[in-house]
Amino acid sequence: MEQSHDYADLQRLMVDAHAMSEPAEAHGALVGALCAGVPYSADDWLNEVLPDGGSGGAADRALRAVYDTTWRALSAGQFEFSLLLPDDAQDLEARAESLGQWCTGFLYGLGTAGGPDPEKMPGDAGEILRDLAQITRAGVDLGDGLEGNQTALEELIEYVRMGAQLVYEELGEKRGAARPPDVALH
């Protein structure tokens, strides 16, 4: 599933709204919180991301759309969800930094919403969470050249995307069938 929200536009809206994080980190925190197993509404997320918790402005509407798209993609269980990251037109270092921010946000969201300690979680999900902690420090290796770095970054993005979906699925039992209260079924 292609992310339907333009990163640069969302970043501008968030800056204008004095958001407390970058879009990648905010999206990672959202996904981590949705994985954790407690009901986590769009209002909960907006209260963390925007200083006024969302006031109905353009950033509020855009972030609610991101929330809805993310929730639907994760809960579909078809590995259709995508990370909210800058597009390929951005320089490689900025994209790698944003991936690190996404992973930081994910671990933060998972932890603050009552998710398991990454160091104590067994199995594949535990390994993924420990890997995400390492990816928070992702960077560009100047010795690998542009093409090598691009390939490595694409592979990391795909690993994180699939890993986040797997963590969501593995923690599904804790989460149960709970749906956030403000997501309408269509």
C-alpha cells in the first residue's frame, strides 16, 4: 500500500503547527503505540504530536488521515502498511536519518503504550525490536558508494516495514479486537 501522505507537505504542516517531532518519528510512535495492545486513538496521538492536541487545523486533519491510513493498513494484516518517510528525491543521509527517527519513535510509542521490553521479548518480534534499536543509529557509509548505500537503505526500510507488521501481528493477542474509538468502519 502506497503511503497516501506526502512527507514534505506533512512536514510543513507540522512545522506550522509547532509539532513536537518530525513526521517520521511521529509515525513510528503511532505504529509502536498501535502495536502495544492498548486502545490508542487519533486524539491520543495528536495530544503527543501537537502542542494543542489538534485544533481542527490543516495539520490536525492531515495527521488524522495518517492515523486512519496507518490503522487500516496494519489491521488488514496483508503487509500493506508503509513507513512515513521522505521520498527518494531527498538525499540519502536525510532518508537514513528519518529511518532512524522512525525506529526511535516506534520504540517510544511501544514503550509508552505499555508494550513489552524489547530486551525481554522472545522470538522473532524480540529480535526485530532489538534490531530497530540498532537501526536508530542508521547512517550512510561513505565507503559503500551511493548505489550500495541506496540498496542498503531500501533493504532496511523493507525490513523495518515488515518487522513492524510482524510485531503488530505477534502482539495481536494482547491487543485483542480493540479498535480505537474514533476510527469508523467503512
